[in-house]
Amino acid sequence: MARYTLVYGVRLIPESTLKRVDEATLHLADGSTAGLTLHTFDGTIPQLRRSLDRSLDAFFDLLPGADKDDVETFGE
């Protein structure tokens, strides 16, 4: 079964107070770097939870390279 490290961050701030979001940088073991796009959602706590759930579902649906065993074991 393939193994991964999931890099994820969450912070709630009052709506309309965010000025901008910059891309984060990952520093990899081989000395290279990779970008990490940050996403934002606006809404109430229930709306944010639904948006986050949909976003995570879409991320894993689009992720290439999942082994057939991974999908059978952990897929819905």
C-alpha cells in the first residue's frame, strides 16, 4: 500500500478581514522545493464544513497513483 505525508493547515478568521493568501513552500528531503496552493472558503461553520468535505473528496478523487488495493480498502 502506498504511503504519503498529508500537509494541511486550517485557520479561521472573521470574514472580510483576509487581505491575501500567498503560496506556501515545502522543502523536500532531496533539497528541492515544491509549492503548496492554499484555498479559502467563506461562510458559516456548517457551510465551511461542507465546503471542506467537498474539497477533500475532490482532491482524493483527482489524486493519481492510488493503488487498486488502497481504493478498495479506503474508498467509498
